[in-house]
Amino acid sequence: MDGVTILQTIPAVTNKEYIIVIITVLFLIVLGGVLLLKFDALLAGVVFMALALIVSAQGVHPHPKRYKITVDNTVSYNEFTAKYNIIETDGKIITVEEKDNGKNSD
């Protein structure tokens, strides 16, 4: 689209990657629990559970490819919003993802 400058492309996160993160968090929680209960390793258990909390707090969730862009004054707002979903704005930098435009996965 003319008037839109792509500054950065953010790769998509697929369901497969999301499941890996969930499995990692669960593994860290179980490992922390085993260290606490079986080996009385309080510090190590707390460290693994804290690490699991940090990993889960990163908010990794599936999403399509995203773009950090800037838009100049020549772009029609209606045309722009028909093509892109606005995810976040940070000053003049806008994070967007392309709309499906009627594509069904049924």
C-alpha cells in the first residue's frame, strides 16, 4: 500500500510454538515441585517455579505475522483499516496485522 512504510516484520507465532511454551512452563513447575518435595531443595525449587512464572508471564500466544509501520498523510484511514487490524500504537509507529478479508478455514 502506498504511503505505508514497514519498519519491522514480527514473525507469526503458531499453535505449535505456543504448545512448546506451555509444555516448558509445566515442566519447570513439576521440576520445581519435585525439588521442593523430594530433595528438600528449597532454593532450587523456588528458582524453577519463578522461572516458570517469568516464561508464562511473557504472554506468548498464537498470532499471525505482524508489522511495525509508519503511515503518511496520503493514506485513507478507511482503506487502511479495511486491510489491517491495529494492534498497538506507540507514537507514530503502529503495530498491525493483515485482516483475513473473508478467508474461512472451515
